[in-house]
Amino acid sequence: MKTGILETGGLAGSEVRICRLAAPLDAKTAWKVESLLVRIFERGDYSFRSALSGKYSGTLNCTVFLAELRGRVVGAAICLYANRNPAIGLVGPVGVAHERRGRGIGKRLMTSLIDYAAAKGCAALYLGISGNGAAQRLYRSLGFQQYKGIVMRRLMRPEQQFDAQYFAKNPDVRVRKAVWGDFAPVQALLSCPCDMYTFDGRRGVFSSKYVEPTRFLSVFPEMMSKSAEYGGLINVLAAGAGENVVGYAAVCVSLTSAARHVAELDFFVHDNFVEQAERLVRTTLADGVAPNVEIVNCRCLGCDSLKQNVIEALGGRQVAALPRNVKLGDTYEDLLVYQLEGSK
Ligand SMILES: CC(C)(COP(=O)(O)OP(=O)(O)OC[C@H]1O[C@@H](n2cnc3c(N)ncnc32)[C@H](O)[C@@H]1OP(=O)(O)O)[C@@H](O)C(=O)NCCC(=O)NCCS
């Protein structure tokens, strides 16, 4: 379903036209977009097919900007944001067919995307740089700035102090199950420099306060797919009427068949909502631990007293310490393993 041809031309004699489409795309167009993107990226950070076919459309808006030349898709840029709160948008992927690069198509796609996101009320657009210097130059020229590691973002109204507003302390917080619409706000939270150390300790992914992020768009989709595949629950801490995502907790059954009686817990909460972390984790354990799970493991760094306090308050006890197990810059940190009781 094409929702509009936004413009045509650009270069003298160019017949490239830019269109905007909203998921679900018809199967043929989705296939064309996916074929182009897979040719450029080999494999995606998340399932383009599912997003384009509308699988997540109940909660996640997926809008695609297409560059078409005589019926052929020669460029695409995707914008994702939550239906219920478009404050944070994600950009990605963005790709232009190799033989058509350097002619302004990328810029036209991105300009359309930015204008659209602004009109929808998006206050910040985030993206992860996975390409070459050309991509970075393009994004810079369009007002994106280096944020943390590979993450760039564009604040639509910089004067409005986005972070201070979005993560402002708020007594109105609730715990609810994560949905695909949380893709953009969870990614924004995970790139925010928070005091808590890890947000996925098992894979060694850290708060950007301590380690510059080298992964971006893949993090939330991986959590969601792992949870769906192995069994588990991801909850978010949602603040205010807009349900700004200010924390998350995930419990997932162990990936190895010999340890299906074991679940792994992780969580990450913004500094302004640390006092809500215990409630978030308690609810997640109560609702997410399957009857066959006897033990819940949670790993945290020896220096992460915030996390230790939460686990200990919930009755977790330290069962192991792996000295100097994690290198953070020039320092080594111990990895502590805590255990909580499962269902039995
Ligand atoms: C990044 C990417 C999308 C840019 O698309 P593009 O269509 O080549 O981008 P543009 O043509 O708008 O801009 C690229 C360059 O062409 C130049 N250009 C734009 N219009 C031009 C014109 N009419 N004539 C000559 N040069 C032009 C731009 O100034 C820019 O130059 P610069 O890199 O020196 O600043 C494309 O290179 C790509 O698909 N790369 C691989 C995937 C990737 O890295 N994606 C981003 C992942 S985060």
C-alpha cells in the first residue's frame, strides 16, 4: 500500500522518485525492499521481513521511504517508532543500491524521513552507524551528532533538553510486558549513560557510561527473539502517561538443554528510577519464571552495587565470584554470580 509519492527528480534528468509506505507492505514491494537491503547488509539487525509485513504493526509503526527508478527499488530508509508514543524514533536500515550512490538519493530519503518523523511528533531520532564514512558524513550533514559509540542521534528540538524531559523523575510508573513498540525507547535507554553497569551481562553489553556501544539496532530484537524461542518474560518500567521506557528486566530459561531448570535474570534501570528496580524485578520473577525453573541466576559486576542491592533485597545470595573476569578499559572487575529461588 503506497501512501504517497513524495517527490520526483532531484538530479537533472533523474527519474528517481521517493515514496513513503507504511507497513504492512504488499508482499511484492516488501520483497523488493528486503532484497535491496539484504544485498547491502547481508543480514539485518532485525527481521525486516517481519517489520515490513506488518507483524509488529499492532504496537510498532514501521514507515518505509523508497527510492524507485522505473519500478525498481534503488534505495530504502526505514523509520520505527511506538504507535502509542512517537517521542523516540529509530532509523534503520538505510541503503542505496551500489551503482546509484553519490547522487543524492540517500540524502533525499533521509530528508523525507526526518520531515515525516518531526511531523509525527518525534523528539529524537536514533541510529547506529554500521557503514562507512559516507553514511556518517550524510547523517552529520542532516543534523545527527555522535552520541555514544556507534550511536548517533538527532534531537528535533535541541532546546527542549530531551533527556531531562524523557527520563524526568515521575512517581507514576508501572511495570508491563515489553512489546515490539518498545523497540525504539528500549534502544534509547540502552544507549543512555546510566550508573547501572550492564544491561545484558551474559553477552557483555554495558551501559554507555562505562563502555562505548559497538552494537545498536540488534540488541532489543535479540532479546525478544531469545525470550520467544526459549521461554521467558521481558518487562519494562513505563513512566507517565506517555509510558516512557525507563527500565527493563528480562528473565529467560537457560539456553542449554542440560540446564532447563535454570533461568537467567538481567535488568537495567535509569538512574532516576533506581528505587523502582526492585519492584520491576520482583514482578518479572513472579510472572516470568516457569514452573520447571528451580534456580534463577543473575550475574553482576563486583563494582555494580546498585544491581547487587536489588538482588540482595529480593533474597538473592552470592554463590560464586570470578576474579578479574571482566575488563573495563584499563581495570579488571570481578564477576559475581547470584542465585535466587525459582518456582520450587
Ligand atoms: C550511506 C548511503 C545510504 C548514502 O547514500 P547515497 O545515495 O550515496 O548518499 P548521497 O548521494 O545523498 O550522499 C553521498 C555523497 O554523495 C554526494 N552527492 C550528493 N548529491 C550529489 C550530486 N548530485 N552529485 C555528486 N555528488 C553528490 C554527497 O555530497 C555525499 O558526499 P560526501 O560523502 O562526500 O559527503 C549509501 O552509501 C549506502 O547505502 N551505503 C551502504 C549502507 C550503509 O552504510 N548504510 C548506512 C548504515 S547506518
